[in-house]
Amino acid sequence: MAPPPSPWWSDKGFLRGVDRFEQVIAKFLGVLLLLLIVLSSFELLRQLAMALFQRQTIWQGDALIVFFGELLNILIALELLQNITAYLKRHAVQIQLVLLTAITAVARKLIVLPGTADSKPLMVVALGLTVLALAGAYWLMRHVNQQETMARTTLTRSFQDQDPWPRPDDVDRL
């Protein structure tokens, strides 16, 4: 028989309520993001089809960069959706996913930077340093996680790998 639920004003009841609220908000944001991804994908396909049927050239210059920017926006939205689903699965924010999303967003900004960015070299340098800092943070988090995983799952020799009966010439070494 399950214990009776704690009243909402107790610590346990309050924390359970906060957890439920977080999950509802995360699910709501996930549904909104899913809707946004679907609509923006259809809009991108519509724009591409219109450009093909009207024989406009979107494969050169600024039009191509705008197309790449919209494509990367959808990719960033997909990564955000992954962040939300990872949160719902593990009840924790996955820092590596957040860093990858941030790297993609800053890289998108660098990719779609207009041709007039020559007059803003400090912005290009700042965005480049931001990508390097985020990549360094991602590498550090991955390195720490790998060290923790290896510490928890060190290889051991199975008793089945060893012959339970020593050979006669091994008896002298025992």
C-alpha cells in the first residue's frame, strides 16, 4: 500500500509540485517547438519550391546564405528539442547538449554574416573566440564525463577468462 501523499505545504509535497510544474512547462515548450519546426520546415520548402518554379537563382550570393541561415535555424530548433527531451528523460539539463546548441548558434551567426562584415572585424574576432571558448568548454565537459565513466566502469577480468584448474607447470609459480 502506497504511503499517503504529503500535504502541499510540506517540503516533499512542495518539491513534488515544482517538479510536476517543470515537467508540464517542458512538455508545453516541446510541443510549441515541434510545431515551430514543422511550420518553419514547410515554409523553407515552400520558398525553395517557389524559387525553383520561378527560376530564381538562390544558389549564389546572399540568397544562398539566407537559405543556409534558415536551414541552420531549423537545426538549432531540433537541438533545442533534444535538450527538452533529454531534460524530460533525465530530469537534469544536459550541459553538453546546451554547449553544442550554442556552438551551432554562434557558427550560424558567422556563416550568415553579411558581406559588409569587413567593416566589423572585431565582431568576427569576438564570434570566433566565442566558438573557441564554447568548443573548449565542450571538450572539457566531455573529457570529465569520460573520466567519470572510466572510473565507474573499469575493465575487470572475468573468472571465466581464467582456467579454474592450473596447469601442472603453473603449480610451481603458485
